[in-house]
Amino acid sequence: MVKEVEKLGMRLGKYELGKTLGEGNFAKVKYAQNLESGQIFAVKILEKKKIINLKVNDQIKNEIGTLKLLKHPNVVRLHEVLASKTKIYMVLEYVGGGELFDRIATKGRVSEAVGRQLFQQLIDGVSYCHSKGVYHRDLKLENVLVDVKGNVKITDFGLSALPKHFREDGLLHTTCGSPNYVAPEILANRGYDGATSDVWSCGVILYVTLCGYLPFDDRNLAVLYQKIFKGETQMPKWLSDGAKSLLRRILDPNPVTRITIAEIKEHEWFIQDHIPAIPLDEEENINVDAEAFSIKVAQMDKDKQPGSPTQINAFQLIGMSSCLDLSGFFEKEDASERKIRFTSNYGSKDLLEKIEDIVTKMGFQVQKRNGKLKVSQEHKGQKNHTSLSVAAEMFEISPSLHVVELSKSHGDSSLYRQMCTKLSNDLGIAESKTQLMSQDVFKS
């Protein structure tokens, strides 16, 4: 289990944490260095208790699940997820330049050439997200980071939507986003298209970048929303005709006639000196999984040796664990009736033999096939007829650490619990019967 980390210079597995980069209601972001490679990261530390109290568990699960899908130069990368009993640690790409908001707030608007380059990268990143079925829904200056080389990195996907969030009418219906950046169709509360509403927010970002202030603003929300519905905004005289033309087409209050991302990419102002970014999952000779996870990556079936235990990566392991599960952070699984898991330090061959020996002595019959065991027991002719069928499977985290998963197909629950208790007591790691990960896993 990962140790709690708070103090400057403390270790989190192979990472050393430094200064706090930012802090919110339920999370803080710290500077971190991989002590093995020297690479710099940002670690987002989330308090499970606060997540539960603020009822943002779905938002966190959504952000982690979404970032797993996205591998693009203009989207912040998630490298791995660690956990302790009270915290979740998201190891993210470090973006040294900070928020675009801070840049505009301190230095004011940028030149059209710089604004165009930033907008091109923003659109490239958003277009990629849409191609993966991800709609951000909270695009704003604060969620656009800029690295030291001036490259855009989109972040904070907590409110993003996936295809599963669309209703039968093919539209999204959750009202979300930041008031000054939200599209008028979202406010209308009649359903909206995620791609079209993201385009509107990109237009607001472009306007602020080029002008130095918001296109729609008022302290009174009712007045602000009226301005957004009308879509009436002033275009400063210093903007070129091309920039004005594109902004008017993006900030069109009618989502049906609003310009699309495909059309933005063909607009004469946008295409100037545009060099499209190449998604990382389309680059050649790049092993994304190997870079993303510190735990062994799952082998392809064709490479597996018959009878060898299945290898699992970090996200699969987290998904299995009642302590580290991305859903188990917030929900208790009743594993007693179906699945029980424990860790063991025995090697794969010894582990299989010991499981077989223990359950045989308990009166169970064992069948072996492809590294899995089927354990069964049946007593017929008794006044109280009992039977049980259980599958046992091993997952290799490292050569010296395995997860044993016991799953009941059918049968007597009390017999099942007896067998599980016996196996976990005899073979499991002491003081870790229900835990699936230790700090050593992250050092391997």
C-alpha cells in the first residue's frame, strides 16, 4: 500500500514530491520527480473522504477513465494512478508554463500570430478528443495550460461526456460548464450536441486571447445569460477581418448554423502556418502502455506460455481491487458471495501446487487447465445436500507477487467462505488479506 505523502521531499514509490503547484476543494497538485528517470511530473492528490463528502466521486472516476483514452500532444497525459487508504494519486504530465488564464491576466492579450497558434493547438486537441468520443464541456482559460515552449495542453476532464452519457435523442442534457464560457443551447435546457457546445467555448477562449477580455460578461447572471442567448458581442477594431469572421461564425447562438471544427480547420484565418499535431497513439515505434504504467503490461495472448499466470497492468489491477478500485473508492462491493481476492508472495508454480494441496485436504476435487483451477465438492445422499463449484485464477504483478482470485460459480456460501479464509490465511500476505497492492509494486 502506498504510504501517505504530505511533506516536502517525501517519497511516493519511485517519485519524490516537492512544492504544491495548486490546490482546490478536494485535491492538491504537487511537483514530483521520478527518481529513476529524472523526469518531472505533476501529482494530483485527491482526498477520498472529501470526494465522498462533496459527492464528486463520479466526476473523479470520469476524469481518470477519460484520460486513459487520450494520448495527444495537446492534452495533458495521465501516466499512472496510485492509491492509499485515504488518497488517490494521479501522476500527470507536468506543464511548466501554467494556465492560459494567468498568462492573459498578467500580460494581457496576445498578438494574432501567437493567438492563432494557441487556437490551432486547442482545436487540434479538442478535435482529437471528439474523435475519441470525448466532449470536454468545461473548456475555459483555466483549463488550458501552456508549457514553457508555448504549447497548449488541455486539462480537467471531470465534466467531460462520453457516448454513454447521450440520451436516446442523441443529445446531452446535463447543464454544466462555467457561466462565461457556456453555450446558449446548454442554458436552453433542451438538449445539446457536445461537439457544438465545445466549439462555442473554444470561441470564447479565442476572443479572450485576442482581445484580453470576455465577449459576454456581467455580474448579474440573468443579464449575462441574455447576452449569451443573443450572441451579440463587439469586435475590437484591431482584429483582422479574418479573425472577426471566424469569431462571428463560432459565437453563433444558433448551434445548427454555428461553424463546425471541420469547417474551422478550413477557414482562411485558421490555416495560416498550421502544422497539425500527430496523436501519440498514431506515432510509430511508441509503446504507450509501457510508458504509461509502472506495473507490467499485459501480455498478448499469442505470447503467453500455456499454464502461465495472466499479467495485469495498473489500471486493470486498480479495477480489481476493493481497496484501490476506481469504483471501490466510493462503493463497497459485496465480494463475500462471489469474488474474493488476496495477494501472495509465492511463485506461480508453488502457488498452484499449494492451492491444490490445501483444497484437496479440505475434501475438494481439483481440475487444472491453462493455469486455472476448478475446485468442486458435492455431497449427495445426505439429509442436507451441499455442493460447491469455485474457479481459482492467478494474476502476476511481478515474479514475486501474485493476485489470487477466487470466484464462486454456484453452491454453498458457508463452504465457500471456509475455503477462501483457509487459502488467504495460509497463502496470503500477512496484514494484507484484502489488499491488492503494496508499495513494493510501485518500485518494481
